[in-house]
Amino acid sequence: ASVKAKPASSIQHRQFFAAAENMSLASGLPMPKLYVMNSPQINAFASGRDPKHAIICITDGALAKLDKQELEGVIAHEMSHVANYDIRFMTFTAIVIGMISIISEIFLRSLWFSGSGNNSDNKKGNAILLIIGIALAILAPKNKT
């Protein structure tokens, strides 16, 4: 929905369907759902949590400019992402990195808003929180805009 792709037509996009079916048979993977995105650039991507729920989306530009072998190569590449569960792995990675970012923010902000009393236990706790916060901040990506 975010790229405004439309389901591919087996009549209009015959070469796309044939190439995807060939790659599906060669790889032993289920046939993915096929989508076409309106764009003059040559591009494609795979999505889906596993091979049974996979989709491959390709641009109009790729369909117009690539020959049969090139199209099969692009589809084989996208199907390798499906076969290796790359989409699931990248989703998991993004979630873990996001959690690390949020946790580091919580630790650093808790230090900022915690009182600075004369209690030595409080100072030890703040030092521990500071170390944890800094460690998490180092691990967190610098993706703020």
C-alpha cells in the first residue's frame, strides 16, 4: 500500500509471471504473489514473513527494460531473500535496535530527572544508570533526524 503497487496481471505481465513461476519451480518455493509498481526506474523488492506469504514487487521500468534472463536474475535474487527469511530477520533486527534506542533514552532521561540528593546509595545508583545508559546509547543507532 505504501508504494501503491497493484497486483500483476497474468495477461499483461506474462513475462513476469513466467519468470516467477520458473524461479519458483527451480527453487522449490511456493509461487509468491506478484505486484507491479508504477515507476520508470529498474527496481524490485521482496516482502512477507515466510515463503508461503511472500510477495515480489517489480517496477514497470524493470519490466520494460530487462530482457528475459535479466528479469529471471532479478526474480531469483528476490526469491533468495524469501528463501533465507531475510525479511523476517530484518524486521526482528529493526525491532531490537528500536528497543535498544528506547531503553537507552529511558535510562538517560531517568538520570536527568532523578534528584541529586546527598544520599551515597542514590549516587551509586545514578552511576550504574549512567553506565548502562551510555552503553545502550553506544549500541543504539544514530537514526534521529
